[in-house]
Amino acid sequence: MKRVFPILAVLTAALLSYALYEALIVAPTEQTMGDVQRIFYYHVPSAWTAFILFFINFVASVVYLIRRSNKADMVALVTAEVGVVFCTVVLVTGPIWARPVWGIWWTWDLRLTLTLVLWLIYVSYLVLRRFSSSGQTPLLAAVLAIFGALDVPLVYFSIWFFRTQHPQPVIGGGGSIDPRMLHVLLINWLAFSCFAALVCWSRYRLEVLRREMDETLALEALLEPRGSQSRTSPTWRAG
Amino acid sequence: MSYLYAAYIATWAIHVAYLGTLLRRYIRLRDEIAEFNTRDEK
């Protein structure tokens, strides 16, 4: 596994570089928006990747609730964390694209607001996991993740069923996209998906090591002879 | 064009920042493991 990871990392870096070249050079310039439309090739794949990660988080949370599996809990944590990173990219690139095209950075439109709510739900999930010391934290987090996942289809379909400031879907839903643009979009999505998978793998490995270390320290504290604690504890004697 | 570059730079800044936090956590854990092993040897 240790040898496979660097090879996959190099391949992913090459794929990301190729995807960047396709987005900036090969993709045709959009007629109305011009070059700024190329933000699409980072904005949309990041959103799709975040949705997939939140979906995996949802499945892992359900598995945890049913089986109390430690692995499922770790997968849920990792996918939520990496999903928040990708969702942050969506929330940052969106306004940068909106400013030259709509003339505003942000509007409380349904799609934008629901995406912000989604981000806030998963940030609160991570805060709960980070700062709660209760033994019930994974259980509470799994329940929160299931509620959070309900927001994903709302975000995705909000532009299908409601008229919003955010553009209507260009893929499916009656919209259309130049086949060359679609090709570049899919390459970028593949590149970002591979990148997300690698980051999740690293984060999962880190979490495994962290938990092993915590368990070892807890075990050591339990097995430590009582007398050895007096090295750090003060000794109080009656006068 | 500046908006386009700003968006691409912001994307990679976010990813690099996250990878930086992962690296920092790895280093902290490695140090903890090393400290635990040396303490165990004593």
C-alpha cells in the first residue's frame, strides 16, 4: 500500500494538470460570459464531488447506526471533512463567478442558501466530533449526518423545480451544453474525484493511527501502577 | 480574466491549506508515537 500511494498521487497530479490545461486552453470560450465561464470547470466538479462525499457519509452513518462499526464511523468522519473542503470551494468560486456575470457577489437565492446551509450542517458535524468528549458522539454525529444528507437532494434539485438566480441545469433538465465543454467538465470531475479519493485515503489512514495511539495511551493509563502516579501528584499529609 | 484566475487560485489555496492541516496532524502524531516509544524503552 505504501508503494501504491505515491504512484497514484503522481497519476492524480498529472490528471489534474491535464484537466487544468483542458479547462484553460482547450475548452471553447462561452459566447455570453467569455473566459470567466471557465470557472464552471472547477465549480461544478467540486460541487458534484462534495455531493458524492456527503452521500458516502450518509451511507456510512446509516451503517454505523445499524452495526456500530468503527470503520463506518471513520469513513463518515473522513468523507464529511473532505466534503466540507469541496463545499467550501463551491461557496468561494460561486461568488467569484457571480460578481462579473450577475454584478453581485451573493444573493439569498434558494440554491445558494441551501448550499450554505449544507456547508453549515457539515461544519457543525465536524465541530461536534472535534469538541464533544461524550462516548455518544459518533451516534449523535451519525444522526446529524442523516439530517444533513437530506439537504443534498434539495440543493441539487432546487434549480430544477424553482426559478432561481442561479442558472438552470445545462446537463439534463432541458438545458444544453457544447459537447467539447461537457468533455472538459467530465475530465475535471474525474481528476477532482481521484484527488478526493486520495485525500480521503490519507485522512482515513491518519484517523486509524490516531485511534490506535489513543487506545494505546488509554490502555497504558489503565495498566499503570498506582504508585507511579505519585510522581506528578502532590502528597498531602495531616499535620 | 482576473476573476477566472482568482477562482482557480482560491480553489488550490483551499486544497493546499487543508493538505497542510493534514500534514501538521501527521507530524504531531508521529512525534507522539516517537515520544511514546522512547518513554517505553526507558
